Amino acid sequence: MSRDLRPYPVTFAYLVSASRGDAKKLMRVLKALYHPGNYYLIHVDADAPEKEHREIAEFVSSDPVFGLVGNVWIVGKPNLVTYRGPTMLATTLHAMAILLRSCKWDWFINLSASDYPLVTQDDLIDSFSTLPRNLNFIQHSSRLGWKLNKRARPIMIDPALHSLNKSEIWWVMKQRSPPNCLQTLYRYLSFFSLIFFFIIIMKKRTLFITHPLTFPILLSMGSIFIYYSFLSPPDFQ
């Protein structure tokens, strides 16, 4: 469908990820985020019990609006995800691929069940309607500073790559030489993560409230800056 024929000026594609024990939070945030003009892909960690997978599937399938519009989906073969590990990257890329094949959208937003919107989707759509569609909010810098030793040199192993049981990342005692790519491009969080942070101020209002330990919130000039990821389809061309 061409953008001119779409009923809304902007379309967002959401990945909403949930882990063990997040079923209720996922339902809450999905209800708050829902808009018929957007698309929603849910990933429930393979580590979550079968009961929670069924509960979320029944929630989506039984909602009359979701069923009528048909814009809420669940990843059929979920991954075992390790926080800050390459399996987090793989899951996000998998979701992007599904959404790019399935529908047309302008920006991709990666959220977890712990997030919650502070503005309506109508306000978000209206605020982004005048922005160029090839604009993204990824930040990069070659000024590594302390990140060089804390994030570029350490070697880690993601257990979810070879095990069916979830556990924390394994850190190797020895360190490596920093990859050459980090001399020209560095993205926030760890080298292996795709949670690219963005800084965006929109009408001096907050976009999302996020987990305080994961997403730093800075106060400046009366506005709230939140780091997160907005990607647009041209970023994948």
C-alpha cells in the first residue's frame, strides 16, 4: 500500500519483547501502545513457561480489535535470549526481517514488557508526520574513552547459543585487541547488542518511561532525554 493511500501519515513497527514472568506486563503495554495504524510483533523468550506462552497467545487471539485489524503477531519460534548477548541481537534482527517482509512501516521501535508509553500513539504519529522518512536516531562516535576497556576489549560467551538452559553471560578472563570497526563507529550498550540508544526531544514531552537500570534518563533544560532505538526502512537498504 502506498503511503498516500494509507489512512495514517506515519506507521510504526514495534517489537515488544517479554521474558519469564512478563505476561501481565506485556498485555498492559500492548494495550497502551496499540493503534490500528501500527504493527506489533511480540517475542516471548523461549525460557518462559508454556503456560505464559499460551496465555499471551490467547490474549492476542481473543481480542476483537486485534483480530479485526490483524496487526498484532507473535514470533512462532522464539529464541532463548541472554541480556546483552548476541542472542539479543539475533532476536532483534529476526523481528526486523519479519516486519520488513510482512508490512510497510516508517520507523521500527524496540521495547520490552517493562516499558510504558507516556504519550498517545496519535500524538506520536502526528509529531513524526513531518519528519523525513529516511531519518533515524542512531548515535555513533569514534571517541571511545572508557568504553574501549569496558566494552570493546572484553570477550564474552552467550550460553544461549549452545544451551537450552538460560544463564548469565560468561566473561573470559583475557581481553582482545579492539576491532578495527570500533575506530570509526561505536554504538551504545555492548558491542554485541542492537539496542541502539537515541536522544529525541518532541514538544518537550517524554516518549517512553523505561526501566531506570537499563535506560538512563537525563534531565536537561526542562525536557527529558531518553535513549532508545528508532530505525527506518532506508537503514536496511
